[in-house]
Amino acid sequence: MRCAVFASGGGSNFQALLDRKEAGDLHVDITVLVVNNSGAGAVARAKKSSIPVVHCAPSHFQTEKRYIESLQQHLQQYGVELIVCAGYMKRLPPPVVHAFRNRILNIHPGLLPAFGGKGMYGERVHRAVLDYGAKISGITVHFADDEYDHGPIVLQKAVPVRDGDTPEKLAARVLKAEHANYWRAVEAVGNGRVRIEGRRVVGRI
Ligand code: GAR
């Protein structure tokens, strides 16, 4: 399965996937890294692993249509079959979501459907969890659909909230769980081990 990883930030989840490939645990091809921001730390990680990088953002184009066409061309050029969003903070355009129905994975740093939706990403999720007084948080890997943080859930892991947590401390604990688990979902989906029955994703993960 040929995968494109989409990232916007430091790219530690992308790195964790590369490390699992290196270790022989993950058997998908990571054919390209797509970023919407050339400053993304993920770019340096891709270069180090000789993975091509595509920098594609709406602001590079005069119209949304041209942006979408360009993104689709890149995906076609690399023969992408599965999109893996790893800290990608932009919403994918609807034509791409439709073309890759049930072939886009996203990781969210919380237990959906709580603390998800528009504007809920990165540090904001952890702050909201702490402000609410929740005792557990966690990670959710799900297929992306037209709505924010909404598609069928592939995998979830709980992470405890501890007394004295700050958003940074909780984020670090959650990120560790992301690194330990995202590859399992990518491997299961990439190797056709799961199927979708309504909202339920079933199979061996
Ligand atoms: C991760 O915690 C990921 O779950 C989150 O951004 C971080 C990226 O870290 N993604 C979202 O909030 C998307 N809604 P990374 O760049 O080091 O992988």
C-alpha cells in the first residue's frame, strides 16, 4: 500500500512511523510527505529518510480549485492509495476526501467524540480536557470524512490525567501513546485487515 503522510508540525508521529518501518513492523510504503507549511519539522525528517516532500498550501494558488487540482495531481503522481494525517492541521478539501473515502486516517490527541471538532487540535485539546476536569484522555485514530474529527474509529487508547498536569505534561503523555499506536492502525488498514460496517471498524488491529 502506497501511503502519503500529511503533516504540519514537528512530525514526531511521522518519525514514529518511519522508525516502525525501519524496525520491520510496518509494511506500507511511505512514498511522499505532504506539508502545508515549509517550516514543518517533518520536512527535515523526510529529507533524512530520502522521502520526497510536496509543499502544497491554498495560499500558493489563485483559486481553491487550482489548489485542489495540484494536490490531486501530486497524489496521483506518487500513486497514493492511503493518506495518513499525522499532525496535519488543515482540513482536506472535500473532493480529496471523497476520492479517498475510507482511505484517509487521522490521529486526534483525545478520546473522540469528546474534545474534538473544529478548532480542537494540538494543545487546545489538552487544555480543554484539563479545564473540564476529565480524569482520562487518550488518542483516537479514525477515518476522515466530511466533518471534523468524525469518521469511523479505528483505534483508541486511554491515557490517565494526573494531578498537577499542565497541557504540556498531558500532551507529552498522549504523544507517547500516539507514537506507540498509530503505526498499528496504519498497518491494519494498509494490509486490508479491517472493514467498515456502518460506523464500526472491525478486524484485527
Ligand atoms: C499530535 O498530538 C497529533 O495528534 C495532533 O498534533 C500533534 C502533532 O505532533 N493532531 C491534531 O491535533 C489534529 N487534529 P507531531 O507533529 O509531533 O506528530
